[in-house]
Amino acid sequence: MTTMGAGMDGRTGRRRGALLAAGTLVAALALAGCGAGDSGSADSAGPAAEAPAVDRAVDKGSGADAAGAAGAGAPDLRVDQRAIIYTGSMRVQVANVDDAAREVSALVTRAGGFIGGDQRRSADADAVAELQLRVPAAKFAGVVEEVAKLGRQESREINTQDVTEETVDLEARIITQRARVDSARRLLARANSITDLVSLENELGRREADLASLEAKKRRLADLTALSTITVSLAGPAAKTSEEKAETGFLVGLKGGWEAFVTSMTILLTVLGALLPWLVAFGVPLAVLLVVLSRRRKTPALVAGVSAPPPVPAARSAP
């Protein structure tokens, strides 16, 4: 009896295992059929229907990559690893402006920079030369000190601008925008209608323009951080400073009034001196003519009064 029960239990277990395996196979076939139907419907939709979903997926992935890149570069707070824009301006009084300008040009060339602008006024003791120097950021402080030694430094102003965060953010935006451009190009290659082609071309052009703008900003920042700008004013011994304060008071007003009076008299005498030859050339003959005419008017009246006989009274007749 024990042997028969054990045989029946074995057969029952084998039947249950067979039923379980059959059920698993049926479920797997059903899932495979559903997946095939879904993929067929997705393929029939075309590139235009897939564009938004694919675009969002690519943009999301590129945004995550850009955020990871930004997060990786942000913690570095060392000064030598940060993007800093150095700008400065200084005024130095020198004995000879032209000689000092040549020395500044040679100094900038040795530092690996160049002269970005050169403006000069006058050539006498009051001459002034304004030079715009572009030097590597690492040589900025050294060049400033060397220029200050050329004469007597009258003023100096140094400014710095930390653009590290802006640079990192700009780099992340460029990475994202490049991924968006690549996704638009892939969708454009799969377009199968004129409408999809035109729409995707417009979108690609807009994204490429945005990418070009971001890259131009990056190049501008790179130029400003790589080459610092120093504006140097070289003034002669008699040149006046632009920061001189205006004087006020009674004596200042009296001095200004006297200078104005002297200037006015000088102008008046100048005009009179210019008119004097004309007055001599035309005024003297005109005066002589007027005198002669006035004498001629008086002469006939005198002659008539002397030559005319006195009137004779009429004779009376006899009665």
C-alpha cells in the first residue's frame, strides 16, 4: 500500500509541473505578440510622429549630461583654475611721451601681448598718449608695475570680474544645444514628406543659430580671460590732469572777468587795426570833398551881398 501511494504522489507532481510549464509558455507567447503589434504601429507612425518623443528623450539625456559636467566643474574654487577678467587703467607723467610710448610697446611685446589702440595729442610738453594694452592674464601685474616705473604715477585703477560660473553654465548650454542639433539632424534624415522636411529644416536652422550664438559668447569670454586690458595714459610735464577741481570765489571771478575784458579789447583793437587802412584810403578823400562842397555853398551868398546896390527911394511928384 505504501508503494502504491508513493507512485500516485509522483504522477500527481509530474502533472502539476507539466501544467505550470504549459501556462508559462502561453503567457510568454501572448506578451511577444503584444510587443510585436505595438512596434508595428509605432513604425507606421513615421518620423514626424516620433520627432517629439525622440527629441524630448535626447534633450533630457543631454541635459542630464550637461548638468553632470557642470556639477563636476563647480567645486574647484582654486584661484588659478577660475576664469577671471582683469582690467586696469593708469596715468603716468613722463619726461618724453614718444620715448615712453616706445618703451611701453616694447614691454608689451616682450610679455606676449600687443597694442590694441594708440591715440596721441600734441607733441609739446603738454602732449598726452593713450595706449590700450592687451597682455596675457598671467603677466598683468608685472606689466602694470613696469609701466608705473616709467615716470611719476598719478593714478591707478584695477578691476577684476569672476566669470567662472558664467563660463561653466555656457559650456553646459553648448553641450545641450549640440545634442539638440544632432537630434534634429537625425530626424531630418528620416523625414518622408515635404511637410516634415520643411518643419525639421526650420527647427534645425533655429537650433544651429542658437548654438553659433553660444559659441561666440564662449569665444568672447575666452578672449577676455586670456588677454587682460590695460589703458595707459602717458602725460607730458605740462599736461593738465582731467581730475583738477574747478576753483571758485571772488578772486577767481575777478580773474575771469579781467581775462574776458582783455580778450574783448584785444578783439576790438584787432578789428580796428584791420579797418584802419580802409578808413585812411577812403575816409580822408571823402572828408576833403565834404569840406570843399561846404565852402562852395557859402561863397555865392557872400558875393551877392557885396555887389548888390542899396535900393533908391522913389521921387515925389510936385503938387
